[in-house]
Amino acid sequence: MEGAQGARSMTRARALAAGACAVVLSAASASAIDAAHKAKADALAAKAESFLLAHQDKATGGWSVPEAPKADPGKPEAQAPSQPHMPGITGLVLRGLVMNPKMSHDDLAITSGVKYLLSHQQPDGGIYDRAAPAYNTSLAISALSQIKQPYAQDAVKPALKFLRHLQWGEEADGVVGGKEAAKPVTKDHPFYGGVGYGRSGRPDTSNLNMFMDALQDAGVPSTDPAVQRALVFLSRTQMLDEVNDMPYADGSRQGGFVYSTAENAESIDKRAGQSQAGTMEETLSDGTTASRLRAYGSMTYAGFKSYAYAKLDRDDVRVTSALGWIKSNYTVDENPGMGSEGQYYYYLTFSRALAAWGEAGFDVKVNEGVQRRDWANDLVDKLETLQEPDGQFRSVNKRWMEDNPVLITAYSLIALREAQQSPLVAGAGAPLQTTQTRPGAKPAGDGPAKPAGGVH
């Protein structure tokens, strides 16, 4: 924003006190944060809010809005921007802003942002422009479902109905979503239960992650058929032979997650799977060594979070194996396995997953030993080092749009609010000693868990 409106936004943001409004999703209490870190998260979040409010598009109410085309006297009719609108980014910003309990849902920034989202709600119920209907609709639902305004809430039901049709399975009709439509398939199909962009003709764990967030934020119960279908796809992207019936997981004991069951629609018959982190040499359950897809950070936290949403038993082997990978590859310094690629998306999935898990810290593998960690304290300390004086967060890698300051600041704001909602504890953990696990190297842990990572 510019001028008087921008000044009002900055003043308003500075006046907003920090807080947390998310509901504990799983068991017990959320991970621990001490008083000093809670105050630090408050200050970092307030600066992030100021930056985001100052960068809201005054003409549309959205964020990261593509530039309108220059008027052509020969074509007086309205022309669409060369790039499609991505209302999902506005959804992320709104989701972060309303996590502050002192942010009024009548605030002009919120109402303008909601109107921008609703301006992209299509006759089919989806909230998107010309691309990525699942991605954009999922993020829009996550925001709208948290905004206490009738016009926001009224948009959620048709959006959810649309989103359900984008999941591969019984409710898909091959029509909703246009060229990105999911197909009706049975449970034995590798794509069953997944959700994707559509451009590669196959679903993926990242889009399913946002789909599951949307269902959770909208209050859809864990027994819902869409959640149960998602569990089938998740089991096939978890590198764990015990639950994964795909050949690329034969003998694997990693426990973490990969990106998809296939690289594209054409490769489905090969059932080769896909990991953005490539492959690794893994010691299999029978003691032999073979090349396997590498599980990685952001997708593992996404899968682990989805298990929490689905309310799987905490001693379910899918849950314990994913947690074992997390404990063996714990870090806030990078997206495990891919370094700085997708690092801020990693912080988003990391924070929401561990808030959903709801334990007050846990033991992680560090070098040759074990150390008790308070994840919220660690995350707040790391994000402090990445925030610029104006409140935005510094890009560390441009892949997956992470050179967009609005996008990565929205990711960071939500991560800070997830951390900040943790209950106070008496003291902080010791400084984190991270171990940089090399691609292909075996970390200490439960089985041969390996890192990897990225967002998509």
C-alpha cells in the first residue's frame, strides 16, 4: 500500500498485540515455548504483519496481484493479466493475520482481502483464476473458514464441494477442474486419494497437504471419506515397506515421505514414484543395499501432520515411523535433504505439524547422542535471524517462488503464530546442535532414515 492508506496500515499493525488463536489439533498440549521466546515471536510477527499490510494491493485488496496490462486503445475491452492471479497467496496472508486474536475481522485489510478471494470464486465453487485450482482453493478455504464474517463463511461450503471433486477417487468426475481434473479411480490405483496441480497429470503430497489443511481448518471430521482416501495416498508416499504397496518402497525403513507415486501420468505403469530429493543407497529390511527414493523434510512433516489430522493412534506404525524420521533429521537450519530449497515452506509444515502433534518437546538425535528440544523456541530463534528490518523475511533460495517476499513472509507469520500458541514453560532448551546429514549418509536414528526435502 502507498500513501495514507499504507500509513494507516502500518500504524494499525504496530498496534496489534501478538496472540494465538489456533486450536490444539491432536493430543495433550502444543510444544513448549518459554516466556522470552513468546515475546520474541510476538515482536517478529508484528513486524511481519506491518510488512504485509503495507504491501496489500489497494486496487484489488489482494497480495502478490499480477500487474494489470497496459490499456490498448485498439482493444477497449478488459484484458486479463499475462500471469494468472494466485488467490492462494492472499489466503495465506489472511490466515496469518487472523491468527492474531486482536486483529478485527471487520478491519479493512481483512474485508478487502476476503472480497479479493471471493472475486475469484468460480461458478463451480472453486477459488482460482486460470491455474492451480486445488492449490488456490485449499489455501482460500483455510483463510475463509477462520474469518468470522457471514460472507466469508458462506463461500466455504461450495469451495469444499469443488475441492472434493479434485481428489482422485470415487467423488472425482474427470470434469470439475477442467484440464486439471482428477479422475474417478479405485483404491488399487496409485493416484487414489491424492490431489495435484494437474499440469503433470498426477497428484502429489504437497497439494494433498494443503487439501488436508483446508479440511481441518473448515472443521471436516477425521472420519470423512476424503480424509480416509487421503490416508491411502499418504501410505504410498511414505517410504516404509510395511505400509507402502508400491515397488519403490520395497524393503524401505526410512519412515519419511516423498513427493508422489509417479513423475507424471505417462510414467504411472512403471510405479517408480518421485522424490524432489532424488535417490539414496538404503540398507533394506533384509540387510541388502539398494537405491531407493529419498524421504525429505517438508513432505515428511506434511504427511505426519495429515496423520495427526486423521487422528491415527499415536502408536500406529505409520505415525511412529514418521516421528522416528523427524527425530533423526531434526533441524531448523534447512529443509532436510534439499538445503535452502523450499526452506520457508518447510517452516510452515514443520510448525503446523508439531503444533498438531501437541507434545511439549521431544528427544531428537544429535550427532551420537540424544537432546531434548523445544521446537517452538528453536524456530523462533531461527526466524529472527532471517527477518529484515522492514518485517519481510530474506529469501534464501528462489525455487518454488521463495524469492517472493510476500509469500515467504506469510509462511513465516503462520509459523510464528503456530509456535507462539505453545504454552509457557519455565526455561529454554540449550542451543541447538544440528548435524548436517550428507545425501546418502546414514543419520543416527530409528532405522536407516535419511533426509531430503523441498516444496512444490
